[in-house]
Amino acid sequence: MVCNSNQYIKINKDQLYSLWLERVGFHLPSNAKSKKNHQHYFCDFTSTNGRKYSDVKVLLSSFSEQAFENVSEFFICEGCGKVYWEGSHLSRLKSFVSNYVDVKSTQEGNVYEVLSKNESQKQI
């Protein structure tokens, strides 16, 4: 499945972890590192800006519990339900790309907020 959406819902770690444990985590054996599959769950939650969401498709089963160890904010794609976060992979990508093009650090927020903001401005 290919998703071209650039709209993301920002959710804090504690809330996503609670959803993950409720729907995915309890199925894992204690020695399992991850359970990667493509099962979507329909979830109710409140984003970090206070907006309440109901029956949002979220791909909770595509990542392991380890994702929660060092990340405080996650981003759910409104198009496909995939969960993203800014991890070391993004830092490595920025570093690699900066060897070829001028990559400026933004003060506007993280990459997912900037993408969502840019799309909102196009619709005006």
C-alpha cells in the first residue's frame, strides 16, 4: 500500500503506549522483540493539541515496544494509519542529504508538523 498523505495527528507517548498495550502488547510473549504485521485498529484518542478523535485507523502492530523507550511524541498518518516518530533514522537521513543539498534546520517544529502545516497552507 502506498500512501501520499502528509497530514499527521500528533499523539503523546503515554496515550499511544496505552493503546498499543491494550491491543497489541498483551499478545506478545515476554521474550518477543516485535510483532510486525499490517493489522489496523480503530482507536479513540486525544491529540496533543486537545482535539478528540474517534475510530481512527492506526497501524499499532507494525512496531515494537522498544519504540516507546526514547520517543515522547508520535505521529499517526491520517491517510493510512501508519505511526511515525522522529528517531535516529531521520537524523542519519538529514546528515546524508546535507552532503548533496543545503538542508536547513527548521524552528517550525518536527518534520511531520511542517508537512502538515505546508499542506494546510496550500488548501487556503
